[in-house]
Amino acid sequence: MYIGEQIINPSDDRLRLSCQLGVENVVLDTRPNTRLERDDGTWDAGKVAAFRRWVEGFGLKLECLSLDMGSFLVDAIHAPERADARAAKLRADIRAAADGGLPMLKYNVQMVGITRTGQSRGRGGVLQSSFVCDDYSPDKDAEHSYWGVGHPGLNRNTAGEARKDDLLGQALATEITGMSADQVWSALARLVETIVPVAEQAGIRLACHPHDPAYPQGGLNGVEHVMASIEGIERYLDMAPESPVHGMNFCQGTIAEMSPDPASYVLEAIKRIGGRQRIFMVHFRNIKGGYLNFSECFPDEGSVDMVQAIRAYRDVGYGGILCPDHVPSSDLDPDRERFFAFALGYTRGLLQAA
């Protein structure tokens, strides 16, 4: 295992900083990925290769890029013709990524953003993104959730409304029509049929981020999060059980959010998903709390025993990247660079100790 960073649209200086912090591998989210596109909106293999070489120029390996799902899952339910068009783009982008020299793409199956209801105060007064299901409202969802590549509080216009360009195909809770569990599973099956065969042919791995957070039984605001349990993740993997390219972006914080006992649940998930060799990358983060009531804290102070987690990854033979994710925010560190640096150092220390 090794430390890495997941960075959104990095500058030259940000990549230099990663290298200086001891990072050798990075996962980048450049959505909407216009710098990689042809005139028709699909990725160009030559531009992907040039982007990869730009990253390598800082002494880093580009391990993974974000595949832009757009509104594919919502459209698969409510607008099939639009889903057909997105499917063609997804297949073309996967081929271009492989031809451009990338070993992996990650993607997210969120349909309505990453739902949060507010912020709580953490140590020293930092702000922690939080989800308290009993406090949920569509307005709080629109204000505090993660949308596209936006961090809560940063993807607002001057009127306090979500900027449409930042949603990247995800729908606002105030606008979306209902999506039942059966409908969501049907959309996910179509997604697997769309992307896994072409990835197998191209020789590039696909790492899926599960639904964040787990919703109550029956869904939230008419939407079901079906891939929000170990069993849900296993059902998704079983849609292509023998495929070597069909795996998980194992977001440890998201897994912790699935249970009132996050510490033991995370270890069980590592054992079951990692035992199938289907953990392709890890978001190594922690939460305080658990199912339907949690805050995103620093990695050293949450409900999950991170030492035990490191050992569990080791025991199932995981040898990949560990990326910090969702650290708190503060006026003292507005870009969260110091907080991410702390998380990196903490993770490296755990690796050396384990």
C-alpha cells in the first residue's frame, strides 16, 4: 500500500506540493474534462496522453482519472434517449483513456449529489460536513451537499443557489422525480452493460464509488440509495462477477456511514470486498457517528480504528493507493491543503507502523 492524493483540477503548484509531501501517485478529478475533449465532446487519446505526461513532469504517476457519468443513471430511468447518447460518450471516453495510457478510471453513482444537511464544529473550531437524517430538508440538501466537484459551501452563486454547471448531471433534490430501488438497480445494470465490456476490451480498470450516504429504509425524498450496504455493493459486483476490471473505489468513510457500528462494519467490508480482490482504490477517511447521523472529521479522531483498518487491508492482500478525503475546512486553511497534508502524514505513519 502507498499514500496518494485525490485532487480536483490541480495547478502546477498543487502538483509540486504533492510531490514535496512524498506522494508518488495521484488520482485526479478534472470534470467536466474539457481539456481532454475533441470537438464532439468525447475524449481524445492524444490529449489524455499529453495530460498524463504533464502530471509525470512533476515526478508523479497519474493512477486514475474521473469518468464523468453526467446524468446517465437518472436518464436511464426517466430519459432513455439521453442515456443512449451518454452511453456512447462513456464508451468512447473509456477507450481514449486506455489508449492514452491510463490504468484506471473512477466513477460515482450519485444521482442527487452526496447528501449532507449541515456543518458541525470540530476540534479547534473547524467545520465538519455533516448528515443528520432527522434534520433533512431539500433546502438543506441543496445548501450543504457535495455537487459534482464542489465542496459544500463552495458551489453557490451570489444568491446562495446551486450553480447548474457545478452539478455535472446530478439533480437537485427539489427537482428530481422519484427513483425506486427497482428503478435504480435497473439503471445500474444498464451502466454495467455499458461500461464494463468496453473496459475489458481496452484493458482499463473501473473503480465505482458507492452511494453516499446510506439513506433510511424506503429512501429519502423519493430516491433510493441501493448501493449503501455491503450486500448492495456485492450485488453490484455480481453484475459482472468474473470481470477483472469491475471493482470499487472503496470509500472507507462512506462504508462507515452505513452502520451504527462503523468500526466493525468497515472491517467486515474490507474482509468481504477485499477478499474478492475488488478494492481498486481507497478513500482513507474517518467519521464521527454512524448510520444516519455523522460528521466528517480528521482521520485520527473518528469512530473507525484506522490502525485496524490498515491491518485489514494488508490481510486481504490490498496493495494499492490510500487517498485522504473529505477533511474538515477552516478559515485558517481555506484550500484545505494543510489539512490534507496532515492526513497524508498520518496515513504514512500508519503504513510504516503496520
